[in-house]
Amino acid sequence: MPAVKENEINKAAQPRFLTGSRNHAVLIIHGFTGYPGEYYELAEELNREGYTVSLPLLPGHGRTGKAFTRTNWPDWLGHVTAEYEALESEYEKVSIVGLSMGGVLTLLLSSRFSPDRIALLAPAMAIKGNMFYLTPFLRFFLKKTAKNWQPEEGDSEDVRRLGREYWSTNYISQIAGLRKLQIMAGRRLKYVKAPALIMVSEIDDTVPLKAADMIGKGLKNAETQMIQLRNSPHVLVSGPEKEYVKREVIKWIKGEK
């Protein structure tokens, strides 16, 4: 197997930009150690509805673990801020869809800008497990720890490569960066005014159901709709309920009840 260059983007993680017929763009933000390939289907369906869709790759993601360790929360937030500003300058309306850390970044963007609508999928405003909350201190003593990861049947070699680089290791400083974003977003919920769809799953092994309640209570100036799924893993757009998830997200962006 040929060596992978540190900053070479994995084929499954290529960013996409799909131009639509509406004067309305949708920014899709992937999660912590996630990659754009998980959202290609959603992006294509939104585009078929006429929306321009921007699906960027966050700095350090979709490449190698070494590249990941060279980035942290200011890079991720700065990248999506620039993406949003570029869309805002070209389109009458911009909506945002974010999963996991992407949901946290969506909230931060929405507290500063005025997106038309937002969809928060398994938003990582709370995380299961105590280790996550200790990483701001652990990062001074540990760089990384091993993580139990096994490829799933049907995974392509590109996805397996991402797994070996990202999902088999806990990168402590970067996890602490997610915690920093979480705290920042929590403090700024009151400034979010965009109508928000919040979707969580009962069997999510990363984000607990209480994350939805925390956000709902914090969004005092925004219309909210909550959907609780029963059978979806953390990456809601890839699970057995993915068709329902995509349909509800598109309905929400279109302003349909």
C-alpha cells in the first residue's frame, strides 16, 4: 500500500460545491474527524431542489492524523466563517446544516450572522463519557490515546484509511478544542435567531438526548422543532433512517412543516 502524503485529501473526503437555480445557498458542515463524503447524498438532493450547496472540508480533516494534529478549533471555526461569508456575499439567503461538531459550529455562525434556517443533526453540545470533559487538562500530559475502532462491512478502502488515521485514535488536544467550541456556543445561544431543526437519536453513542433539550432551552429567540430518532447512529445521514433524515432536513430548509 503506497504511503499517504500528510496533506493529500482522501478521495472520500473531497469538498463539493454544487450550483443551483435558487438564490439560496446551503452550507453543510461535517463533524469532528468526519468528512464530506458522508453528506454527498444530502448535498445532491438539496441541489436537485434548486439550492446551491457548499460542502467544505474542515482543516486537518480528511487527510492524515498528523495533518489533524496541526489544526484546532480556531482553524475549523475560521474556515466555516469564511465559507459562510463567501456565500452570504453571493446569495440572498444562506441556510446551514451541521452534524455533531458541525452543529456546534452552526450555532456559533448563527450567533454572529443571520442564516435563513439551520438544521442541527446530533449537535455535540453534550458528549457521553467523562473523558471528554477532562481533555482541557489531559492535553498537558497526553497527546493521544488508542481508540477501539473496527471497519464496517462495505466500507471502501478510502473510508478504511480515514478510520485508521482518525477513528482509531483519541487526539486529546483536538478533543479539548471541541470542548472549547462547545463552551463558546453555549454562551452564545441567546444570540441565535434563525429557525432551528434539532435532530437526535436514542441510540447515538456520542451525543446524549439531553443535548437537544440544552439547545432548545438556550434558543430563547428562535423557533425550534425537535425530532427524536430511534434507530440512527451518531452520523444520522448514514444510518437506517437516513432517507427520513434527508427528507426532514430538506422540508425544513424549504420552510415546510
